[in-house]
Amino acid sequence: MAPPEPVPVGWDKVQQPEVGVLKVDQREQIRRAYFIEGKSIRQIAQEGHHHRRTVRQAQGVEISHATVASRLRELRGRLRLIS
């Protein structure tokens, strides 16, 4: 039985691309498709094989759940005034 082959020095430090990280050109394609071509987030995700959350993050528009909740409370208040 032959001894195992030696592992090259620094082999364990090879940088692998992180999953979910977009390159600059991919981010630009997503932004162009959304803002200029008017495509939906779902359509961009399907065509580019990205998760919808990744597409939203690439747009640079981060909306927290607290922001959404406060906007909903404000709108409900306005609707009560109208009715």
C-alpha cells in the first residue's frame, strides 16, 4: 500500500467563493433589470437563478420589518379617518 500523497502547502487556505455573494456585474444586471427594464423581483430571480432575497439585497433597498409595521399602522389610521 502506497503512503498518502502530501497535501501542498497552503492548500487548505484556498479561497472559495461564498454562496449567495454576487459579483459587481451580477449586482448591476439585477439593478438594471429592476429599475430600468421594470422586471419583477420574482422574474429576475427566476431568470438569474438567484433567491428572491438576494435580488432584493442587490437592489440596495433594505426595509426592516419594523419599518413595514409602522407604515401599516400609519395607513390603517388614515383608513379609519376616511371611513
